Amino acid sequence: MKQKQHSWGALRSASLALLLAAAAVIGQAQSFVNPKTFDTGIGSWIIWNGWGLQGSWLTWDPTLDAASDPNSGSLRYDVPFTGDSGDQFMTFGTLHDAWGWDATTEVNVVGVYTNITFDFKLDPATAPAKDGTFGTLAIGLVTDGWTTHQEGTWAIPASATSWTHVTIPIDPTTAGADKTVGEYINMWSGGNFTSTLSFNVDNIYLDPLPTNAPPLPPPTMSLEKAGSSGVEIIMDGTGDQWQRNAISTPSGGGPYLWTSQGSYPVTYSCTITNFPDLATHLGFEAHMYLVNGDTAPSGQDVSGSPDWSVPDLLIFRLENRATDLLAQIQWKTNYPNANATNVPVAVSAPSALGTWSVTFTDSTHGTLTGPGITATNFDLPADAVQNNFSPATSFLQFGMFKDDGANDGHNNGAHGTFSHVQFTGATANSIDDDFSGATLTNKYAWRKTDANYVQYVPPGTAWIVDWTLPANQFSPQAAAAITGPWNPAVFTSTYRDPSAMHGLLSQTALPSASAGFFRLIKRPFVQLQVLMPGETAAPNTLTGKTGTPAPQAVGTPFNVTVNAVDAVWNVVPSSDTVDITSSDSAAILPQDAALVNGTQTFSVTFNSTGSFTVTATDVTDATKTANTGSPTAAQ
């Protein structure tokens, strides 16, 4: 029964060696519905539950087909925009195209598909938006775990009342593109449309790489000296021009607003030790958000955008302008899904670097101080403070904002660092974090609004090892000498930006005291490995393991290790799901479980006497070879 429970050089004191190694690519294409022609219906295309406007406005139109085929049709959008500032729509379909939320088919598009293409026809009866346009579509990929990645945008032209072919290039460095499950079409109106937007879409297609196209170049490695320790917030390259991320105060903590502390002064401060330059990063911003939690929608404490979404908050922001930096305080009340427009103080500053403080001397009066500016007083209306800034719950965020108004990507990959944040004057719940611990949560249970683009750089981080993307199936290794032996590189943490991966490396983690060599090696995941108790992994050997399975007692659980490995038994990172079976028909077997960094431990119980085996099968990707462990005695 189955009871489911670059080139290299040497580092001598101040330099690092890097070596790039490559191996043959092993892969197999998966079949899926491509293109989606909507011959008989909408297939898997649906309105994303809970994201934007809901209803039944996405339908099949049998009267319109891009090829004028009377036996086919297209996807019909009749989006009921209302003029509300929060209006948007989100639709998507899956590669398997059988039904919505169907992740049966998962495809690696990197180096295989170059564009998302489709045909578009605007309904001539559609009225333009308030700005005279027909809006801008955002198009992207949906990957494993239902994560969305914008690949590009397309402004709908007035001429699109005739069928128009649209091509959106796929960025091969898109996170998770090796596990793509679908495509999406989205539009943010923000109140621009005041009536229904109607159009048709046909022939949604992942455009394959031409057979004569050159292969993608292998990744390269490089090295940079680590910057300041603290919280580093990075702007990705997904095309989200308004991206902002932050650390947020602990869940259930507070109160954090000045009105709830019982005495004054109350001060909020942040120290910035790294910030993009004015010349090339117009608009980039650092901020502190002081948020009324009672009126904030659910989840805004771990969202980067409470400045827009919540009705009641006070903001301190530092923004790059053409010739200087603008330091200002803003606030809004009873105004969800809109920008704060009240500005009690705004001053020009020479630089963002240094410590900035907002100090309240009583409930309605305060002072802004910072490097290179004169301390400037500000006032708040008493009624706003009493009615909107005296909540039972509240939270703080310290963050950065891409603010790419030109939407030209000039702030993609830009980043800034907080080295110290404080909330002082409180009788309780005060905060004073200089980020001197080994982890972000060493002193307080900070929460990240994004696990990847909010990074903690601990003290002692000496180097950052970088490697370009795409780097599918490549793994970093380290050695004390160019001749090896080579072992998996040990980083404090890793993160990615639009074009590269980055591994944080402490001085003490170098392979030797005076030298270190790093390389990337490609080890494709082709098979599973089962290790029984008593066995040890032995990569690059004939069987991939050493030792003899230890006999197991009938009815007593024992652990089996399953690894994702390459052709010569090296462990390869993977998160595929594994199923366990046994030749003992009475065995108690575990539930299917996902590998974590290419490995997982499963509990098995033999319930018969004899010699039995355990088999691991990849249920995510049938092309991966299953593995049966060594026969093991049950007695």
C-alpha cells in the first residue's frame, strides 16, 4: 500500500581567480499548443482571479479571425473600465491550453523561443481614453509558481482597427524562463479609460529561434569589491517602471506612528551609504513610509507600493532630479490608489548620502534634517492627524523606488543601501538597527517586500562574484588552486539583476587565506540518485556512491536521500517533484515532495521481511531518468 504522508587569474591578497568551464547541453523539447488560434473557444485563457477587473468580459468571438477563416475565431476583450484610479485587467493562458491554472506543460524558453507574438484588432466603436490614446498593453511570461515576468509593452495605435501583428522580444535572462507555463496580457488604466475597451486577440505564439541562429553565448564571470554592508535594494529589469521595494517592520509590531508614543520628540531616521548618481539615474528615490495599518488593504505591509494603495500615510522621500536631489515630506488621507499630493516641506540637497531624520516635536509639528541642508520645520493639519494618523495598527517601510518616468530602463539594475535605520522616542517598540548581525533578522524580524531584490549585505562581505545570464544548468565552484579540487562555491547569499547573478563572498570564505579560484561548470540534470542508509554519494565514479546499505527493521521508518544529478552523479540544483515507490508492496511511503537545491530526504518503512528496493521518479519532468536504490534487507 502507498500511504502518502571570464578567463582566470590568481588572487594573491587582493585579487580573485576565475575560470569558466562548459559542458555539452542535454535537453529535450516539450510539446504544447503553439500558436493558440482560438478555433473553437478560448482554451485556457482566463481573467486572473482577484487581479484587476473581474467578470465575464473575456469571451470567444467566432465572427472575427485574423486570417478571415470562417471556421475559426479569436479571443474577445470587452474590458469594463469605470474611470476608477485603480482600474486594470489581467488575463493569461497556459502552454498546455486545456484549462485555466493548468501548469501541466512547463517549457524552457531560453535559447529556444525569441518572441511572444500575436495579432490584435481594436474595435472601431471603442472610444479613446481621457488622454486621447487607446492605452498600453503589458505582455509577459507566466512561470512556475504562477509568477509573472513582463517582457515588454505595446501602445495600441489608432490604426489597429485593422488586424495588426505584435512582436514582443523575450529576455533570455528572465528569472524562471526555464520553467515557463504560460503568457499574459495586462493593462493598467489608472482612471484613464472611462468606458469599455473592446478588442480581439488571435494567434498567440511563442516564436522559435531560427534554426540557423547562433547559439546563446556561455556565461562569463567577473569580480567586484563589495560595497557597504546593510540593506541593499535593487531595481530589476522587468519593465516595471514604478518598481519599489523595502524592508517592513515586524508583523504585529508597533504602534509605530508618532501620535501613539505617549511623549515627544519622536524621530524616524535612515542612513544611506550607497545611492545612484544624479547624471544617469533621474528619478531614483529612497524613502521612509509611515503607514496607517487600520485603513491599509491587506498585504500592503509586505508590498512595495503602500504609497499608492493605502489611504493614509506620511512619506519622507529623496529623489534624484536633473541637477540636485529633492528631499521632501508628503502625506495623504482618505485617498487610496493615488499619489500623495500634500507637501509640507521640500528642500534641495547636494547628495543622498548620510543620515536623514524626521523628528516630531508634537503631534502636528516636526523638523526635517539631513546632510547638506538646513533643518527645516513643517506642520500638519490637526484634523488629519487626529482622524487619520492615530490608528491602532501601523507599520514602517524603508525602501527604494525605480521611478522611471521615461520608461526607458535607465534605472534598471540601479540600487541603494541603508546602513542604519532608527525609530526613537517611543516608550516601546523602538528600533535601532545598524545591520551589524550575520542576517537581516539578527535584531528585528524585518520583512522583505521582495526576496530577490531586497538583499542583506552582512559585515565582512569582501567580494561579489558575478556571472552573466542566461546560465541555465551552470553552477559556481571554488578551489584553492587552479588544479582543484573543485567544490561548490559557498556564498553568504546570491541574488540576480536583469543580466547577472551575484554571489556575496566573505574574506573568510575564500578557498584559502591568500588565493581563490572560481569557475562555472555546466552540469545538466539528467537523472535521479537514491541513497539508502549506509551509502554515501561519490560523484564522478561509476556508480556515484560508496558504502553498503544497512539492514532495516520491519515496521521502523528510515530515511532515503534522493538527489538530482548529472550524468556522472554530481548533484545539480533542481526543484522538481519526486515520487517514491518500493518493491515492498506493504511499505509505507511518503507523499511526493519537491527537491530543495537538488536534494530531498524521504521517510520509508518496510513492512515485509526480505530484500527490497526504493525507486525515485521525477513527476515534474518525465525526461529525467528514474533511479532504483540498492537492494536493502528488511528483518
